[in-house]
Amino acid sequence: MTDQTQPHHPDGNPSGPDADKHEADKHDTDKHHTDKHAADKHDAGRPHTDKPHADRHHAPKPADEETAAVVSLDTAGGAMGPSAVPATAQSGKIPGGPETLVRRIFTGSGTVSVLAVLLALILGGLLIALTDKQVGATASYLLARPTDFLSAVWNAATRSYVALFQGSVFNPRGGGIGGQFAPLMETLTIATPLITAGLGVALAFRAGLFNIGAQGQIIIAGILAAWTGFALHLPVGLHLLLVLVAGIIGGAFWGGLVGYLKARTGAHEVILTIMFNYIALYLLRYLLNTPAFRRPGESNPISPILDPSAVYPQIFGSQYRLHLGFLLAIAITVFVWWLLNRSTVGFEFRAVGANPKAAQTAGINVSRSTILVMAIAGALAGLSGVAQVAGTEKVLTDGVAATYGFDAITVALLGRSTPWGTFAAGLLFGAFRAGAVQMQIQTGTPIDIVLVVQSLIVLFIAAPPLVRAVFGLNPRRKKPVTAGKSKTAATTGGAA
Amino acid sequence: MSTTATSPQPGKPQAGTPPRAEERQQATSEKPVTWKVPVLLSALGIVAFIFFGLMGPNQTARFGLSSSGDFFQLPALEVPGFLGGIVLSVIMLGLAGYAVYLKTKDQAAPRWLPIAFIVLFVAAFLIWVVGGARTPSISLAGLIAGSVTLAVPLVFGSLSGVLCERVGVVNIAIEGQLLGGAFTAAMVASMTRNPFIGLLAAAVAGAVVSMVLALFSIKYLVNQIIVGVVLNVLVSGVTGFLFSTVMQADKATFNSPGRLPIIDIPVLSGIPVLGPILFKQSLVGYLMYIAVIVVWIGLFKTKWGLRVRAVGEHPQAADTMGIRVNATRFWNVTLGGAIAGIGGSFFTLVAIDSFTKEISGGRGFIALAALIFGRWNPIGAFFAALLFGFADNLQSIVTIIGTPVPSQFMAMLPYLVTVLAVAGLVGRSRPPAASGIPYVKG
Amino acid sequence: MVRVLKLELKGITKRFGSLLANDHIDVVVEPGQIHCLLGENGAGKSTLMNVLYGLYEPTDGEILIDDEPVSFRGPGDAMAAGIGMVHQHFMLVPVFTVAENVALGAESTKAGGFLNLEDTRRKIQEISDRYGFDVDPDALVEDLPVGVQQRVEIIKALVRDARVLILDEPTAVLTPQETDELLDIMRQLKGGGTSIVFISHKLREVKAVSDIITVIRRGQVVGSADSGASTTELASMMVGRAVNLTLDKAPAQPQETTFEVKDLTVVAPNGHHTVDGISFSIARGEILAVAGVQGNGQTELTEAILGLQERVSGSILLDGKELVGRSVKDVLDAGVGFVPEDRKVDGLVGTFSVAENLVLDLYDKAPFARGISMSPAKVLENANSRIGEFDVRTPSAAAAAGTLSGGNQQKVVMARELSRPLRLFIASQPTRGVDVGSIEFLHRRIVAERDTGTPVMIVSTELDEVMELADRIAVLYKGKLVGIVPAGTGRDVLGLMMAGLSPDEAHADKLHHRDPALGNDPVPGNSPALGNSPTPTSASRAEGGDHD
């Protein structure tokens, strides 16, 4: 028991309010022990502070209960496979370590995730309703007939969301079974690059690195993969393999470079990756204006079409865009899970992410881990680049990465940086993207609403107390201050 | 107090009065002098000698210094391309050699040296670019004036970053603040038919974005980088959505803000080169100069600034001295947002007179770069932003005069320079110690 | 002069969750007294003072000033009421000057909110002159030595007219000499009418200055005494039982010397020589304890051996193998077991399970991994056996290590490091922040490791621990080895060595009964490579009466 372990925050080692509770619990355990040794020789006259709580040590503490809830929810949701990391370690409620990024990401529970999505959808719906003409019309006689107004709001929001659903999962008006499930195929297609890039971001998160650079990594991978695809002419099989390798190397190089600079010079990876995104983009734009990349006879910056031997085969025939890349994404998710939870490399990554100093003292080469994890993260994002040029687009343009690189960040955050969580989040955001197109056509609701909902989801997931407060689910341990202001918080969040 | 990015003493943020800075140099003189600066300067010197000198253009580069409106005319500056390149790059090599010599005596290069080097390098580069163009003539006055104009939103953005980071909150949301400001300025100015009200509204919008950042990062302890990144997406989504649904539906009512007038101060604005920069600006332009000076004085000369910096460096110490850490953070971040919001209004009230999606075009990130390059100092950030504005402006000019340098590389320049800066020159430079770390009271 | 003030804490109770950090504590600080709060680490002293200073809100109880109840909502209120505090970890902004730090929170301003540092400088000069502090108002705090930084803290409080000054473990970072200077300052302040609350667990200092001593144990006041109380009496009150300072350990059976350090020098990033030409050796079956005030190169010495320091010269030989220039992994593989001084920062990954922490430096070795594939079953199996062997109190092997108590965390680190065959065992501060029960256990394990024939190096700033474990004692001062003396060397001699005197000088000094608080700078160790210079230990033995 030291004074250090008291809820007292030496700079550089702030721990959250939850941590304090644990610190406190720790004292208990200590006292307990001290007592055992001290009891016999102790002068009997003194009243014992801790006699009444002598067994507190074994009683479940509130924090433990909560942790247990996290475990069951997470496994019930199927979001997490069995992990070498105990669930307690993933719940992020652990004191002692610095308040790391990783810890924040894991904070929260399955319920909060669901509620966060719900809350974001509600706010998005309100935004839709706000700009709806019918709603505006009924608002003018709101006091006279409020039901008109409310039903208009409901209609505006649900109309858009129904269109969104029909555009992403199941369209009853589609022609035949094939047509009805066409939206789902489209969702999976769009989810493919989101999943792999999201895994890249998530993996880096777990190693304590903030990889904002998936965008740039996708671009560089796309450049190399596309060039391999249209400039070389190779036999079937070999060609695609080479395209894949080229993309992976491109992404790994661009990511690894950031890792290298960070490890060697201490430059912050957030700044580096942001800058590298732009450098990659301008490099791509430059290349598309060179004879090596520009399609002959074309004045727009667009590359030749990739050879048929260089593209992913379509899984369910030519009527859907869904390609082999999706199956690859599933395999990659399994791989990343294994890498993180069952391999020595992943052990190193996680140790470096959670406490780099302890990792270093334990003989782990932190610089090497930093470079390696960024290279692997880049390679994963690179797979998204390949999925774009060899799967969906089949050409290279300066929009090759679309916004997948940035969406990948939100995907990883929503998936709490676990491989299967990221996979699920990728599917969800893929559905949003696919459905938004249909929604815009059917209801005129702009695609941008997806950005709003997506970012709100991530904001809410990162702040579980807010979500709990909004839904009135406050556990005993809530700080009253938090509950008091969270309503304003929600509105502010929505209004911005 | 300037772009001391190349200063040979890493690990010391700028602060306080010049005499103290001197002492600081003394105090750190025992720290080993690295090879970084001499080596980098030598490498750049050699690059300059080969490209700008030996491979320099044969034409004479002509730089116009006055415009027709000036009240007296300066003759144009004419520099023979090849000779100019050689002379300048030889001087650069001399400076690099001096730095190497100092290093062998275990002394750090003086502060002016890297700055002088940068100036020479840019000059040589300009001669090289212009001398190699189809029409080897540009108006230097116009180039500089244009650079300042393009730098306006960058300066406001980086000031926002300075205020936030100095108080301990990382602000990745500058882009969102600029965009929010631009949108709101356009919308409100259109609805009220008054661009000045639009300007005010822009400040409010920026502040609101900042408040969300502050709320989530200070109260809910969400990682500040996450909030920043997500806020950028959120603002982009909301403005994009409202642009499509509201503005496009009724452009006349919602997206015709009108422009802020250019305030031309008579006579003074006629001074060649300096006149247009200092005395022929929109209100936003003048506000920029004021903001830089006010923020600098505020941070380093006032009670408020002392407290702000203490909160950003050692929040617990500030707390024990009775300073309310989280409140200080909240209001400073909000203030920063308001400043960035004003910067955003530049896009829709000064540059052009309407809003389009993503009008800020990633300049928030360049502002972030300027802030780092300027070492968390308002004046440093100002000059860094000017440099980036210059690169931006040069990019469009080289396209017009037809130089062999691809414009994409010019566009890439700010980002490359920033990578160099964070990795090489200011790699170990020290942001405020508590930046990015939430403060939880015991 | 300062107006005096009476301070009373009545029934102060502070809970953190289920923990009672302070349980109905009553303390009265009479005007112009030095009132000492004595207690072990974690007894609740700092919590109590943070309550008094307005940093924590008490769960129950009240604070009275001159018999009037007051309530502090923050340090600002406490300061306004005349309470100043010097924290254990200094609350100074490193990149600010002394004047800026002193001004912070109570700035003098000119019109328009502009700082008026002149005013602050003048005040600092005044106080500095009055107490002989010799502090330059324009120096940057980060460039100042710790002792001077502490004075800046005291100035901060005095500038705010503190009438009660709380000093929280102020001597932890000071050399014995600086400590004596501080004690003098405290007496001066008292003479000037300032009351002082002095928090410490070091009996010698407490006895030296206190007017009254309140002993706190496990959050409760367990008694009070005046400075005349005997050390053993105070110690047993503090610990809660008769203190047995000696460990039953058999005399060392040193065998051949397998670990040797020669002319080791470590250069810090700022150019200082943190370790300066140190040479020593350790034989198998022997414990060498490294003593010294914190910050005299101990951390760098151990880190250099492990391969964590970058600029290292000289030679470190283990079993004839050079360790300088090798990676941490190589060093660990050479058979070095390492317990770092700060387990939370360097020893454990708090969010990892106990099981994972138990293989933190073995995860890639058989049987835990084949190739790069790990075996969770083996990791768990190992964990269960270690937990049993070391009596680690944890809900399960899957519990996060960060949730364990300090003592149990330390057991995890120790269990891991001792779980493989070692050629050298290094433990820094092996029992810092550990409860008494675990201390005994850990000490026994260390001695047991010695008895298996491993050379053991212990680094500790606690003299008690050094004297208890050591077979030989090495003392570091400013990165230099002052000397190596046999176990059983007196505390006073060691204290003088910790202030930089060579063993010979220290003994001579002791024999001449000079005041240990030397007026001028002590002579630094005469030779960096003293090695095992024989010293006359009998004298110190005879006079080493002042055991704490």
C-alpha cells in the first residue's frame, strides 16, 4: 500500500474515475493481508477498522459485476471469439495503466453499442424530418393538430430508413429471389474494403497507434495493384496473385514508412498519416496524368481497364458485383483474430499498445513492433485497395479510395478494435453506404445522412455514460454530474 | 518568436520574453548538439546546387514588384536563372558548411541560420521555377499578396489549434470548425442579407463544434483524437446534408451570402508589395493580423495566458493553485473554435460568395501542420501558414506560366514539408506536456 | 509577521468506493507547532492532507480554523484560509520560470490583465533572503535541482501567506544533507510563526523536529507522542506490532564471481553522466545491495545492465559474456532476472491478465509458444502453478493484473522473474509500496534465490531494506560509486556515504562526532573504482545505536 496507489493522479498517469474505484479496492486487499500477519501481535485494545469488511475481498464488487456483464454480452453477440486476453482486460475498466486509447475503445458494452446505433438513427431521422417539406407544412399548425406533425416526422424518417433497408438488405419489389437479395450482395461488396481497412486501423489501435492513414495506404496499394493489373499481361491465377501481392506490398510500404518514421524520430503517427494521405493522393493525381497510367486516347485522368486475368472472380456470377475479395476479407478477419490473440507477434503488439515501457523491459522490441504493426495495418488497408481496383472498379481513378480510409476509422471504433467486431461494423456501414444510394433515389434524402449517422454512432459508443443517461439506464455508480448534463450533451451533439 | 522550426535546440517550446529565451539556450548548451541540422542543410544545399544551380534555367527570371495601382513604382527584379541559382546555392552550401563547422566544435547553429537558409532556398526555387517557365515572368507582389490571402483560413485554423493544444486538448477538428464556419456564414449571411452577421454566426458555429469536442473529451474522457476525427466527418455530413436539402432547393434565400467588402486604406495600400498585404484586406484579413497578435500577447504576457499554459503543461499543478482546469480547458477550446469559425467564413464571404460541399478542402489539416511547424506558437504558426499559403499559391501560378514542375508536387509540398518537420527538424520538439491527456481530479 | 492560526480536523472520514482511507480522524494543529503525521506508506496520511487542502471532499467530518468550521471546495479556498501545501510530487510547471510558477494562481497584474512578474520577483527575493533560500526567480524550474525545486514550493506557499504549511513526505527525494537543511528551514518557519504539518514515515526526521507526533495506521489515529518517544515505541505504533527489523538469513556462502561491471558510464540524453565510471562485481550466492538517495544513478545502472540505456560505455560481464550493446532480449536470455523499480510502469501490463503477465518475457519461449503460435493452455497452467507458489491473491489467473494490490502485483513480477533458471537476479525497490506481510515473503524469496547460488543485486533507497538483505552494500552518489562496505556497517556511516563521503571519511567523521549536517559540500568519492576496499567496520558497529 503506498500513497501512490491512492486516487491521486501523478501527471502522465491519469486514470479514469472507474480506475479510482479499483484503486480503492486494492487497498482493501492489502489491508486484508496486513491484518492476517498483524493480528496476532497486535495490541488488542484498538478497534479494527476493517473487521466489518474482512470478507469484502471475496464479495463481488460492482465493477466486477459490470465486467461480467460485458463478457456475457460480448460473447452472446458473437462479436468476440474466445480470447487470450481475459474479458476483464478488454473491458477497459482496469486501473493502473495509463489512460490509453485502447482502453477507451474497449470501454462500454454490447448494450451501449446497440443503443448508440439507435440513438444515432433517431437523431439522423430528426435531421431528415427537419428538412422535410411535409413536416414543415404540418409544423405551421402544430398546436392545432400535433398528431399531423408527429406523423409527418415519423413518415419522413421511416420512409428514408425503409428505403435504406431496402437498398441494403432486402428489396421485396426486386425481381425474383435474385433481385430481392441484390441489395444484400451490394452491401457485402461495399463492406469488403471497409472490413479489411477497418481491420488495419483496429490492429494499429490495439498496438496503441492511431492509424488515420488507411486512405493513403489504399491509394498506394491501388496504384501498384492497378498497374500490375493493366500493364502486365500474365496467365490467369498468377496475374491476380501478383496484383494481390503488389497491393499488399504497396499498403505495407506506405504504412510501414509511417511506423519507421515514428520509431526512428518519435514523430506522431497521427500527423504523419494525415500528411501521407495527401501525399499519396497528389502522387496518384500526378501519375494519372503520366503516359504510364493514363488510358490512351482519354483526356480524363483514368487508367486502362485491368486485364480480366487480374481481377477477382465474381462469387455469384456476373449479375452481382460481389467478388472473391469478400471471402478473402472473411479469411483475413480470422487471420487477424489469430494474429492478435494466438500469436507471439500479437502478444507483442498488445503489450506495446497497453504499456510500451513494460513491454520494452520485458525484452520486446518496441520499435520493431511499431514498424511491423504499421506495415501489417498498411497491408490490410492495401487489400482494400486491391478490392477496389481488382474487384469493384476495375480501373484506377483518383477516387479509388473513395472515403473508405476514413470510414475504416469509424468501422474500427464501432467494432471496438476486435477483429469480429470490426467485421460486423464493416457490414453495418457497408449496408448504410449501399442503402443510401437507394434512399437518395427513392426519397431524395442525400447520402450525407450516412456520414451523420455513422459519426454519431462512434461518438456515442465512445461515451457510454451519455448513452446510458439518455436512455435512463444509469447504474448505481453513476456520477450525478454526468447524468445531469448529458441531456444537453445529446442535443449539442446532434445540433452540431 | 518566429518559424524557428529549424532551431537547433529541440525540446523547448517557445515561451516568454526574449531575454529568457537566451538563458534557455545557455541552460541547454550542455546538451549534445545533433548532426541533424547540419546534415539536413548540407543535403538540401547540394540538392539546390545541382537542380537550381547546375541544372538551372538559362532564361532570366523576371519578378514584378509593383502593380499599376501603386503610388510609386519599383523596377522589376531580373535574375539570370543559371547564375542566380549558382550564387544562391553556393551561399546555402556556405551556411550548411558553417553549421557543420559549428557542430565539429560542438556548438549548435544559431537560430537565424536555418531561417536564412529557408529563405534562400525558397528564392532559389522561385528563380528555378520561373526561369524554366514558358513565360519567365511573374508578379512577386501578386504572388505574395495571393499567398497571404490563401493563408487566411490556415492562420485562423492554426490559432485555434494553438489555443486548444496550449490548454491541453488536441484539436484534430480544425477542418470541421472551418467547414462549419463556412457553411454557417453562407447560410446566415444569405438569410439576413448581411455578411457581417454571417461572420458572427461563423464564429458561433465554430464555437459549437468546439464545444462538442470539449464536452466529449473533457467530460466523457473520450480520446481527443477520436472526437476530432469523428467531428470532421459529422460536420462534413451535416453541412453536406443541409447543402443538398436546404441550400440547393432555394439558392437565393440560403446560399447567396454576398461578399465582405475589401477595405482599402488610402495611400498605405499603395505601398508596393506590402500595401496590398497589410492595407487592402477584407475584415477577415485584418482580423487575422489582430488575432495573431492578440493570441500571442494573451498567451505569453497575461495572467490568462499563464494559467492557460499551466493547465496545458501540468494541470495538476494548476489545480493545486486553485485554477479550474476543466473549465479553463472548455472555454479555451470554445474560443479556439470561434476563431477557426471566423477563418471558415473566409471561404464563403471573401474567397467566393457561396457554399459548396467540402469547401474547406482539407485546409484544416494544413492548419494543423502549420501549428506543429510553428511549434505551438501563434507567430510561428502564422509564418508557417504563410509558407503553406505561398506553396498553395505557387501551385496555381506555375500551372499558368507553364513550368515543368507538375502542379501536384507543388500541392504536395506543405505535406512533405510537415513530414520533414515532424520527423526531421522538429521531431523531438515538445508539444504542451499535457496535450491530449484528459484531466481527472483525484 | 504572520498571524498564527489554530487548525483542527474533527472526525474526518474519506471513502473511496468501499475503502475507508480515513476513518474519523481527529487532529489538532496548535499555532506555531511542528505537528508530525507519522504512518506507513498508504496509511492514509496523504489522503487526509488532500482533504485538508481542498483537493478531496471529505465523506464526513469537519475542518475548523480558529474553532470556526470551514469548508473548502478547492485548493483555492484552502489557500485563502491560510493553508499551503508542498506535495510529495512537486506541483511545478517544468517549463515555467520560478517567478511564473510562484505567480500562478495568485498573479499580480498590471492594467488589462498583463502579468506583473516584477512584483513576484520582488516577493521571491524577499522570502529567499529571509530564509537564505538562494533561489533565482528567473531560472527555469526544470533546470533546478530537486532540493531547490522544493524551496520554490515552499516559497509558493509563503507568498500566499500560508500560516499552516503541509509538507507531504518532503524528504523522500533529498540527500541526508539536504534533509538536514530542510529541517532547519522548518525550525525557522516555526520561529516565524508558521505552523507545519510534517508528513513522514521516517522516524529519525520526525523525532528531530516534531513538537507533537500523531501516528496514523490504516486510516485511523492510533496514538500520539512527543519527540521524546523512543523509536521502537513509535515504530511499533506505526506498524501495529513489534517490529522485527532483522530477517533470519544464513550468512552468505559466496562462490566464484560471475558478474562483473567495469568502468560503466551512462550518458543521459541531456549529456549528464548519470552513471559515472562504476566498477563492482557480485559472486554467486551473494547479495549486493545498492544504496543511495533516489536519483543518484541507480535506475540508470540497472537499466544499463538490462540494455535499456542507449549511451553506455564500459563493460558488463556475466559468465564471461559481454552485455553492453546487447538488446534487452539478449540480456534476459543470458539469464538475467529483472524486477524494475516501478512495477506499474515497467513491470506489468495492467490490462493484461495475471496469466499473461506471468509470461510477459517468456511468451515466445517453449512451452508457451511454438514458432509464433502461442498456447493459451500452457500459459494458464503456468499461471496457476505460480499463483500457488507465490501465494498471489487474485480472483483468478484471468483477472487483470492492474486490479491486484501492490503486494500481489509485485509477487506476480517476482514470480515471473524467478520462474526460470537465473544467472543474475536484479531487483529494484523490491518492496516499495508493498504491505508488511508481502515484504517478509518477498525478502525470503530473494534470500532463497541467493542460496541457490545466483548473484543477486538489490537496489533500494530504504536503508532498512538494504541493511536487512545485503551481504555487501554499495553506495551511489551522483552516479559515482562512493564505496562498497560490508553488511553491518552502521546507518550513520551509510548516511554520510549517501551524501558523498568515502567510507574512510565517513568513519573518520563518525569517530570525531561531528555534526552530520555539514556546512560545505562534502568531498565526493575519492576514486570511482573503489571496489571492495576494506573498511574499519568495528567502530561503526559500536556506535550504530540510533536505529530507527
